[in-house]
Amino acid sequence: MEKSLNKILKGYESFRDKYAHGDTSVMQYLSKYGQKPEMMIIACCDSRVDPALILQCDPGDLFIVRNVANIVPPYEKDEMHHGTSAALEFGVSFLKVKHLVLLGHSQCGGIKALLSTCESSQNDFITNWVSLIKTEDSSTLDADEYAKLALKKSYQNCMTFPWIKEKVAKKELIVHLWFFDIKMGQIFAHSDASDSYEPLVVNTCHR
């Protein structure tokens, strides 16, 4: 435990050295001018899948939301609490991001929980949450293939948000479906042309 904490504290020290020292530091700039990210990412909470690390981004580059299984829920305007939906509204309508990435990944615990027939001793919220991406194909797919299918379900849910649908129609927003293979350390992007996931190529837009 102490070793892990020391590693984190050294990382914080490195962050300060790189981004926070001096009057012209990145953090000084962001504090003065605010955030203006052009990309928003819906990612999983999984500790192995950090979008900023995978994409080697600096502070201010990405507007990130993380939840179990990187799920976009459907648009539901009611009195309940909608954290991911609120973040989407802020990113799309207020920050006016130009790209929305739905980032799934291999070995997803949330997907495995959805496919599992075993009852967990602690399950107040997880099963109900991941049921948002449940499909009739669950019995015939492994977890990774299901995670890719779930990205399509989240995309469909995105289109139930009127202000997302409008911006996509006006080509003011592009929605991307990306799948990160943990073992390979590689992103695969969904291609409309082939309806499959292909290795992400720089300077190429896929959904």
C-alpha cells in the first residue's frame, strides 16, 4: 500500500513540474482562459483504460466522463439524477465539443456482470445500470464482442438526446465508436462501410 501511494505522489510531483510551475504553465493558461476541449469521451471506470493516458493528452484536451461499462443512457428528462446525461449536456451544448467518442474496451467487468448468471453478494446498482445495454444477443456473444455491440446501443441512446441528434445532423458533432484492446494496447474504430471494427488510423474518422 505504501509503495502504491509513493508512486502516486511521485506522479503528482512530475505533473507539477511539467504543467504547473511558472507563470506561463499550462495550468496557469487554463485557469485564465478556461477549458475549450474539442473532444468528449465516454469511457469506463476500468483502471486500465485511461483515455488521457492512452491518447497522451494534456490537461484541457479532453472532456471525459467515466462510468461502469462506458454506457450512454437514453434521454430521460425527469426529476431523477442523471450524471452521465448532465455531462453530455455540458460537453455538447455548453463546451460545444466537435467529437464525441464512445470508448469501450476488452475484459470489461461491467459487461461480464451483465452476462453473468451468478448473483453477486453486493449488487445495489450494477445490474440495473448495465441492463441499459442488454440485448437479445447476450447468450451468443463473448464479453468482448458484446462490449462492441453495447457501443452501438449507446450510440442509439445518444440519438435520443435531441440536441445531440440535431448537431450530428448539422455535422457540428461526430460520434465515434472506439474499442480498446487492453492486451494489444490498441484502439479499433467502428467503420460504417464494413460495419466492423478496424485498427484506428491517424487522420481518419470512423464511427
